[in-house]
Amino acid sequence: MSKDKITINTGDAGKGESEIAKEANTEELEERALSVFSSERNEDITALVLSLITTFIVLIFTKWM
């Protein structure tokens, strides 16, 4: 480990270890990480809603046929 870097264990999801500078703005790094999780959550909710709408439309049309 060098003097100007800190090694952080990120676990399996983070592929092991990451190195950041001692002077790094950790609040900014945390905010960036949380924004990634937030956007993935929004994508998941959008996919769920589209799947439900598609299922509902298919059920309506199969009932009419």
C-alpha cells in the first residue's frame, strides 16, 4: 500500500479491492455510488411497470378473442 492511496475492500460485488487517494472526497464518492443504485432501482421499476402493462393488454385481447 503506497503512502498516497488507501485500499478499500469492496467485497464480491465490487470485484475485491479498490484504491482511492487519501485526499479523495469520500462524500462525493458515496453520493456517486448511491446515484448508481438509485438509477438501477428506477430502471427496475420501469421494467416492472412495462411488464405489468403488457401482461394486462395481452390478457384483455385474449379474453376478447
